Amino acid sequence: MSVQALLPFASASAALPGAAFFADLQHTLAPYPWAYDAMVIVALLLAAWLANWVTKRILLRGLRRALRATVLSDKEVKLSVIPRLANVIPALVLSLGIGAVPHLPAAMVSVVRNVCAAFIVLTVALALSRVLDLLNHVYERRPDAHNKPIKGYMQLLKIVLGVVAAVLMVSVLVDKSPVILLSGVGAMMAVLILVFQDTLLSLVASVTISSNDMVRVGDWIEMPQQNADGDVIDIALHTVKVQNWDKTITTIPTKKLISDSFKNWRGMSEAGGRRIKRALYLDQHSVRFLDAAEIEQMRQLTVLREYIDRKRTELDAWNGALAERGVAPINGRRITNLGTFRAYVEHYLRASPHVRQDMTLLVRQLEPGANGLPLEVYCFANDTRWAMYEQIQADLFDHLLAILPNFDLRVFQASSDAMFMDSARIRRAPETVPPPAA
């Protein structure tokens, strides 16, 4: 592409102010042509520097003040396209004034003008890139921006803009039409697809994540295969940044969120309930029936009164039917301390102000094992904040462990060497004999 088509004013250098001065100076320095050429080049460079200084020091200051008076934030003002476009002015001065340098070969003039034109193309491309950044920052101020981020799309547009700018710059430098250059790109499409394979996959992943609302900035995600467990702080075209709970940063390729599985805890936050799922391991040797006195004592607990009365009525009817048939009493049903404790835990959870009553709540026995009989508590705390959730869970099990002996139940705990040593020390201790009376 001919640079004359981009800069039609190249021949206007003869009409610039001060042309008469340079004509007189050329006549004076006629015996020294190289000196005149050097002075013209220096004057041209000074003119380009002066134009750049006037544009950035005077015009841009006023423009920045005007932009600060608008809705744009200071960060967005710094990303303004005007400082980038201001670099076009010195390039135009050099391109227009290079023709005024005498004795300069036409090829050299063409090279300088082509370089200036390529620089202008690069400057405009960088300015448009700043426009995309500005649009992204303005969009992020919207309340719903974290749900539908557009940063990935902006990065894709930057890549397209960079490719177009590179083609135009090469066409200007070699003084060829961009169409001629693009005609040879078809043969390189396979190579380009191979080079931009990750970009294309990341683009598809970004579109899928955004359209399906899979991840948002601020979500807590857990991805063990990527060593990620924390809050999402940035979603870009190629990567997703996660700040882990230990304040380290994990960078996950965007495409991994589509190809691999991960857990998003956003549903827990939106539901307003965080699950408590923990078991008490009870010693099975401590499970037994309750006698009438113990049942009456348990009935003094307010949360158990309804359960005890209902259970008594049920068992009396059952055992009465057995007695009418002449069945031995040993075949009857009786209340156990474990069943009573399980009912107590359930009613205690029902009465707790820190447990969601509209979500799943149950207390169940799991399969017994070598570590005892697991009694699992399954419910949801009404505070999803980590510290408050742990406090609610700890207070709950503190109470259950403390009241467990009232039901004559024991927590299963593996014996340690210290326990054996204490038992042996107690067995070896001599009995205390009171001294004889005086």
C-alpha cells in the first residue's frame, strides 16, 4: 500500500511557514550542503519534539481535567485513548517534513514515510486497545458485571486487533497492498490454528462458562486436581485466578473448568445454610435399657417429655398385647439409652436458633465398626460465614459430648500408652490405712 495514499499532504512542506528563511539559509550554506541538510534534519526533529510537547503538556492536561469532570473514574481517565493518539502528531510532522530535506534520496524519503505510517498504525491499534480496556472498566462498574464478565471477549478482540494491525504495518513497510499479503495467509491457516489452539479452546470455555453461569468473580470453588480451594478473583480469556485460603494464588487454565470437574460453593451461600455432617463414635458396650426410675429422670428434660410419653404409650400397647398372648416379658420392647439420646439430639437441633429448620435435619446411626457406633448429626447451620459456622458446630458438639454421660453412654476412644500406664499405677497404689486412734 502506497504511503502517499495515507499521507496526501506530503508535498505541502514547501508551503510551511518559514520556507523563505530556509531558502535564504540554503543560499548562504550553498558551499556546505551537508551542513544545511543537517540543520534541516535537526530543525525537523525539534519541530516533532515541540509538537509532541505542546500536545501532551498543554492540550492533554486540559483534556484530563475535562474527563475528570465526567462520570469516568481516575483509573479510566488514565486508560484514556487520547495520550496514545497524541503520539500520532510527531509522526505526522516527520512524515510531512522529511520531503523538505534536500539531497535526500527518494528511497530514503519513502522509507521514513513508511516507517512513520507504520508507527501511526501501531499507535491507533494501541489506542483502540485502550478503548477496549476502558469499556471493560466501565462495564465492571455495573452491579451484575461479576455475573457476566466480558474480560475474555475483550482479550479476544485485542488479539484480532493485533493481527489486523500487524498485517497493515507489514503492508505499509513493504509498500504492498494488504490484499496481496492476506492472499498468502490462506496457506498458513493450519499453522495459525495450531498456534492459536489454546486461545480458541479458551474462547469456547469462556463462552460456556459465561452462558451457563458456572463461575463468577467472588465464587468459592474447590478444584483439588489444580490445588485450588478459595475465592475466584479474576476470570480472563486464558486463565482463572483463585486466591486460596492460605492467601496463595492458583492460576487455572480456563479450559480446565470445562474439561475437569470442580465444586462451586455459591449454592451454599445463596441458600443461606451450611451443612453440618459429623458423627459421634459411641462405645457399643455402654448401650443398655433404661429402668423406670431412669426413664422418669429423663422425662424431666423438656425436649424429651413428649418423646418419653409417646414411647411409653407405644411400648405399653405392644407389651400388653404380648402379655395377653402369654408371651414371656423378655420378649417385650423397652426404652434404650441410645434411642433416648438420639431423640434428645434431634429435639435439641429442632429447638436450636442456629439450625435451619426448613432444610434436611436428621440424626442417624451408621454402620458399626472397629471405632464404635457412629451417631451422625446431619443438619444445616443458618450462618454460612466460616468463623460463625465453626462456632455453631463446635458449640453443638461441646454440648452433646458434655451431656452424653447423663445417658450413661461413653464416647469410643482408642486406648493409648498413657491410659495403660495410669491404670497400672492405680492398681499398684497401696490402700490408704487410717492411723490407729490414740
